[in-house]
Amino acid sequence: METYDPKFEEMKKEARKRAEKFKQTMKNGSFAVLMLLLALILGGGSFYNIGEQEQAIVTTFGVAQPVTEPGLHFKIPVIQRVRKVNTTIQGFAIGYQVEDNETLEDDSLMITNDYNFVNVDFFVEYKVADPVKAVYASEDPLLILQNISQACIRTVIGSYDVDSVLTTGKNEIQSKIKDGIILMLEQHDIGLQIINVTIQDSEPPTQEVMEAFKAVETAKQGKETSINNANKYRNEKLPQAEARIDQIMQEAESSKVQRVNEANAEVAKFNAMYAEYVKNPEVTKKRMFYETMEDVLPQMKVIIDGTDKTDMILPLDNFFQSLAGNTDSQNAESSRVNSDAMNDSDTNHNANERNTNNEINEEDTIMEEAE
């Protein structure tokens, strides 16, 4: 038989009260924690941040809206979804792998207009122009851009000869490929924009052909070097030649003026001499003869044979050998001019005499007929 203990019953009641109080406290705390966690989850999902090189697409019940301004933005949790898009310039390679630079012959091997094969590597740069179209207009816009780029590249390469692809036509080829890609992107409208197309490398498919093309390129460079050297030589020599031409022309003009003046002086001298000759023919002839002899005789070596026969003048040395140097040549020229002048004077005098005799004969004839 159990005995009743009042203290024990009070302790049990007190324990039950504490247990009930603890349970109530735990219920209240769990609810608070749960509410706190829920608030954190909902609050954390209500804000998002956009970087400087990003744009966002906010979807509300399937309707997409772009958000272009960088910074912190608010969205409705659960109802709105955010998708960020990278808007920086990106790129991809065609014909090789960027990681190890290994050639992908299936993409790089192409045929030219003159039926030659070449390996051409390209790098295409692009960026997202319309985030909504880039995300929702197609399943894989990058794959579409790659296919468009390869199609344009093969079309343009096929319209050029192998020399242009390997050497001189690279810039023009790049420009045409870029224009073709831009045109096709406008037709597909996938939200991407082409920035640049660059030929990384172009070479023949075999080592032998490669060496031949390198030799051709070396020859072309040698040709250009020779042309540049020739142009340089021409530019150096042409001013010297022009200066020499000007000098010769000036010397010729000076010589012309000098000779004309000398000729005019000789003419004036001859006219003055002829005027004196007309006045006194015999005296003028003798004076001219004596002046000529004064110039000629001192330079001659002669023997005068003074026998009963006619006197003879015998030159022992060649007359022209004694006339050496510029001074002697000028003296000889003066003598020749004087001799010519004397001959001309004699000719004119003889002509005048013949005219005078003819006139006298005509007068005598007239007088005889008159008698």
C-alpha cells in the first residue's frame, strides 16, 4: 500500500508545469526561427546585381524585359526570374584550337578560285547586341554564328586566287567576309553583332608547296626592294642631272651671247674696213697686207734665194706645227679671218672694177655710135 506524500505530488505538478512551459517556448521559438529563415530566403531572392559588362533579362509570367543599367535591382520573388547575359566582346576560332593552337584541317582546308588548296585560320569577334533575342530567339545563337561565319569564309575564299589569299589580298578578304556575316545576321536576327574577322594564318597544305610559295614571296619582296632602290637612285641622280642640264644651258646661252657679240664686232669691224677700202682701195689693201704679214712672218722660218732668178720663199718647217696652244689657235683664226676679209675685199674691189670697166666700155660704145 502506497503512502501519500504531499511534497512529491507538488514536485510532480511543478515538473509538469515546467514541461508545458518549455514546450510552449519551443513552439514559439521554432515559429520565430522559421519566419526568420523565410524572411531571409524571400529577402535574398528579391534583389539582384548587374555588372558593368552585363545585361539582365527579367521574365514575369513568360514576358521578358531587358535591364541594361548596372547596379542593384529588385524583383518579385518566385514570380519574376532573372537571367544575366555577358555583353563583352567575345570570340571563337575557325580552323584551329585556341587552347593548343592545333590545326583543324576540316575547318581550315579550302579551295581557291584557281583550284588550289590552302589552309586558312580565322578568329571571329562578336558581342551580344540584343539580350532578349540572344536568349530566346534561338536555341544556340553561337552555333548559328559559327555556321554563318564558315559559309561566308568559304564563299569569299573561293572567289580569290591563291596568291591573294596567301599574300596581298588578306585585308580585302577580311572586309568582305565581315560584310557577308553582317548581312546574314540581319536576316537571322539572333541578337548577336559581329565585331571583327581576322585571318590568323594562311599557308599551302603541303610542305613542298609551302616552300614554293615562300620562295615566290621572297622574290616579290626582292622585286619591291629593287624597285625601291631604283627609285631612290633616280631621286638622287635626277636633281643632279637637272642641275647639270641647267648649268650646260646657262653655259651654252653665255657662249651664244659671247659668240654673237664677237660676230657682231667682227661684222662692224669688217664694215668699217670696207668703208675705208671703198674710199682708198689700194692704200687699204696694202695696209691689210702689211698687217697680215706682221702677224705671219715672225712665226715662219724661211730662206731667201737672192740669185739672178726670181726670189723664192722656202718654208722649212710645217707652218701649222708652230701654231700650238690656245693662243696660237686664236692667232691662226685671226689670220684666217683677216685673209678672208682681204679676199672678200679683193673680190668686191674686182667686182667694182669690172663694173666700172663695163660702164666705161658702154660709154665708149655709145660715143662711137653717136659719132
